Amino acid sequence: MPEIRLDIPQSVIDSINDKLNKINDNPPGTRLSANDIGREAIAVYKWVIDQSNDGLAIVAAGADSKPVVQITTPNLPVRRPRM
């Protein structure tokens, strides 16, 4: 099985955990490890790639759908959604 080793500052891990706790209304002290966060990140990235491969754009939108922001990276360029 492939292995990934990344140097991620503890402050990034703490920030992710703080935001997840707020979003999920978790009890204080609920923490994900760097490995847990990495596994979830890979799962989300795989989903993004699958959706893009199917011709769908990946977007973020507010409750009122404005603004809609298309998510891109250098390896995941803007793609017009298929109709």
C-alpha cells in the first residue's frame, strides 16, 4: 500500500480540528489525528476527481447560491460542466 509522509504544522491540524468541532458541534477535546485528516482529505479528493471525470464542475455556494465559486487547483483546472 502506498504511504504518504507530509510535514503539516500543528497549527494547521489544530485549526482544522477547531473548525470541525464548531461545524459538528462536537464536545470540547474531540480531535482528529493528522492521519485521520489525511484519510478524509484523500477521500474528498478522490470524489472531486471522480466528479470532474464525469464532466461535473466542483463548486462552493452560499445558502442563497451567491456567489458560486468553482474549486480549482493546478492539477484540477476549471472545467465547464456538461449539460
